[in-house]
Amino acid sequence: MEIRFSGTYTDEDLENMKRLTGLGKKVLSVWFPWTILTITAVVFCHNLFSASGSGPVDFGALLKPLIGPICVILLLFWVRFRQKKLLKPLKVEMRGSVDEKGIHLKLPDTETHTEWETFSSAVLTEDYAFLYPNEESYFGIPRTFFQDEMHWTRFCELVSRKLPGTSKGQVE
């Protein structure tokens, strides 16, 4: 029994899969600016309270150590803004099929056949199937790639049968 699927990955698919799996989170780009901002605020408060008992406060001297961190934060936000503006929307065509032996994928630049034994686990959500060859990567297949509901259901049943540890619902 061969089940075929095909479709186009979009930015929305990629964002949904990253959100559902937690893989590919931009931890550094989210926490780094806030960490620098917090450190900057602490340094400013420390300098302000240290200098407040010794006569008039020289705000120029208080702000000098903050110029570097503020410039780094502004640069990070500018790079992120430019990155989103310059990147072309994702549109990747994918075709494939699954059968008793494994999964066959065809992308514009590559073609691969992966046997079921290669996968360590799978998660089936309402709109996506995630097949994990290891903990850091996955094959994400959107439900919309299947011809109809019957093909999606047959695919999910085959995945569950071939990968006994398959979980349904939310990705953990």
C-alpha cells in the first residue's frame, strides 16, 4: 500500500512546525537583548546610587558605560528587522510517498528514501506529522499535502503501526 502526498512548504508551515516542536527556537536572539538591557539597567542604577551621595550627579559619566550595550541591542534589532525584510518567502515543493518499507521524499534538489527503522519516534498532531530520526531533527509533513482525509488517516495509521512509540496530539 503506497500513500502519496505532495505540496508546497511555506513560511507559515515552517513557523507552525517550529512552534509545535520547539526545535529551531531563537533563544539567543530573544534572550540576549533582554539580558543586555537588564545588565545595562543594573549598571545604570548602581552608578546612579553610588554617585548620588557625592554631590551633583554627572549623568554624562553615568551614561558612558551604557553606550556600548545600547548600540549592541539596537544593532541586533536592526539585523533582525532587515533579515525579515530581505529574506524571500519560503516556497519549497515536496512530493513523496510512504509504504511498508519507509518514506520516499523528493525535493527540488534532492531525493531520499528512508526506512522506518531510521526513525526513533513520531508525533501526529491535528495538522502535521513529525517523524524524528533523532532528537534534534524531524521530517515535518503537513496534513494539507495529502489528497484527502482518507489518505491522511491511512498515513497516520501506517506511521503508528511502523513506529510503535508514536504519540498523538501535542509535541512534547
